[in-house]
Amino acid sequence: MVRTVVWSCLVLFAAGVLGQETCRTPDHRDGSCLSVQKCPSIRDEFFNTDRVLSEDEVDFLRQLQCKTKDVTICCPDGIATEVRNPVQVPVGLPNPKAFECGLDTLSNRIIGGNYTAIDEFPWYALLEYESKKGVRAFKCGGSLINGRYVLTAAHCLANKKLDEGERLVNVRLGEYNTATEVDCEDDSETDCADPPQNFGIEEVIVHAGYDKNGPFQHHDIALIRLDRDVTMNNFVSPVCLPPDNFTPTAPNVNVTAVGFGHTGRQRHSGIKKKAQFPVFAQEACDQKWRNVEIIPQQLCAGGVFGIDSCSGDSGGPLMVKRVYWVQEGVISFGNQCALEGWPGVYTRVSGYLDWIRQNIRG
């Protein structure tokens, strides 16, 4: 069956007739029906490559086909999508195959350095705390996983400072630059994000196996139920969680972390940033962290000098692109920040899917 679909995709590539009908891609972009060779983003990503396409990629290409007389696909290149209309998922987890989650940025420009596009990773959540003196600060991250819940690290919700009087007071979604009231691309007055959404906390759910006083940070995972439903838009939508048949990212293959944390020069970057670094082989990780027990529900990644997720990013997502973005890990702990040869340790989300499903409600 997969061979047949792949052959159909090759037929698409061979067809050269231009179509003009407007259309909508499976991942909610506006487009026009064109032959594959006239659509660089699809041609270069899926056809000008020697790699074997996954079943999800083949299915995506199948859904891209237009119902036109000539063989065409829905091509988003050069067409601005004003309203993406992400699906509201109030109950359960969103369906990746229906593109209810993990939507990639609409921006077609290359972002300099490690800054994200203004609408990139729209599931990222900032956790704001208030000290006993009334001082507020963002100290952890998280990720929106449906219309009401944020996934984060247990140590962000159970720790010594909280025991001593600090409080989690706010969860913010849709933020790009914490220093500006309105976030716009390149100081544009028209290409701007919707206002961030702030939420109170209705309930926090820390994994029962997490020991805040323990040395290993096992089961470092938690959920926050927001005080109301999220309003989905181009700048706020959920990430996909791993499907039950998820294949972990192989060692030496890059994954992506996102956050507002430590950048090497200042404590908090203020602007949403991303970093890519490779997964560490489990055996190599065990050897590096020989004084720490690394369990199967944890994974290691990083070890590249100057590139890492750091303390202010705790609880944020570690992700891999599989047509849609999948959250593979939760940022847990590391040895200082971005040290050569020292990988960070992440909670493996696929090991907690049953726990997540059991603890979310409508």
C-alpha cells in the first residue's frame, strides 16, 4: 500500500500542468493548486531528497492532492494565510494525523541565529511566579497539549521555594517578547501577533512518583489545568504528543528545544528562542552521568558547547519534526549549561502517555 502511494507521489512530481484553483493544505494553510515542480517548499522537502519518506509524510502528500483535471497539489508558497483556524480540542488529546496540533510556522523567511518566528512553537507556555515580597518573574516553561492543559516539569510545581512561600500565579500563552506590549515582526505595524493570553491555575497535578528531595529527578513531569479554555489562533495552539507507536529519535539526530531561558549572557532572554542539538545514546549518557541513575523514562540530548536548554527553560518541550511537531521530552536538568560533552536530561513523554490521559478531563 505504501509503495502504491509513493508511486502516486512520483506521478505528481512528473506532472507539469499548472493549476490555478485556490485550496487549503492539510495543515491549515491557504494555497493554490500547482504541479509539484512549481512548488519549491514541497518539491525540496519531499522529492529532492534521498531519504525514505515516513508513512505520515506519504499520507500528507496524499492529502495535498487537489481535485483538479490535471495532477496538482495544494501549494502554500507565496500565499499569505491570515487565519489558520486551529482546531479547538476541549476533551482528550488532539489528533496529529488531522493536524489538530504541532503546526509549523507560517513564516517563510529564515530567522537569524536562534530566534524563533513570531508564530513559531505556538504551544509554548511561560510560568510566572510571585515571591514572598511580591516580585513576579517567569521561571519555568511548559507546553499546551489541548484546550485546557499545560505539560511541564514536576520540579516547577514542587520545590523548596514553593514550600517557603513562592507561588505560581500565572500561565501565559502566545508570548514572543516579554519586553513589549505588542509583538510584531521586524518592528512592522501590521504583521503583529494577537495579544498573549494569561490564565489562572485551577489545578496542578504532579506525578506521584516524583520526589522533590530526591537526587535523580525521576518522573519529573506534571500537568497544569488552566482556569478556562484557551482561545486558539495563529499564535496559540497545542503541540502533538507522541503516538502509541512512536519511534524515538535516534542518537546523533537533532531535536529542538524552545524557551526564554538563560542565553549565556543574561538570566532571561526576553525573546522566544530555539536550539537544535543531537540526542545522546543512552549508554553514553549512563556513562557520563555515572553518579545519577538514568531510567528508561528519561532521555539525554545536547553536549554541544554553547548550545543547550538552561535553567529558565525548565519544563519546556524537547521536540522533533515528523510532518507535525511532536514533544519527545520535558526539560528536566543538566550540568550547568551547554558544557561540551555533557548532555542534558529530559523526561521521556512517551513513557507517560497513559498517565497524561488518565489525568486530563473535559
